[in-house]
Amino acid sequence: MPMNAEDIIRLIKDGIKDAEVELIDLAGDGDHYEAIVTAEAFSGLTRIKQHQMVYAAIGERMGGELHALKLKTKAP
């Protein structure tokens, strides 16, 4: 079963306290999303570390309930 967009946003915001999240359903199927995440916590980190923070916030749901997530991360 696809993951609800609001649940994805909540998980990211819970895991990265200052995050602003924009979520786009890429395929209209509730299973393929793009997340644009802006957070002060990303300052000074490589893009890889930023993405790892997002994936850690989503946890084990990535690859299961959430099939595909395209990420764009940045510091404000």
C-alpha cells in the first residue's frame, strides 16, 4: 500500500526539526515522490550527508511502503 504524503512530510519534519518540506507526487500513484527539503541542519554538510539525514528520518519505510523518493536538499 502506498504511503500517505502527509505521513512522509511528518516523518521528515519529526526527524529534522527545522525542515521545510515540499512533496510532489511524480506519477500520480502515491508511490513515487520528489521531496524538496530545506533545513538549517544541512548547513556545512555534503549532499550525501543531507540525503542520509532524510532517509534516516523516513526509516525502514523507504523501499517498502515508500517505493521511490527523489530528493533535493539545501540549507536556507
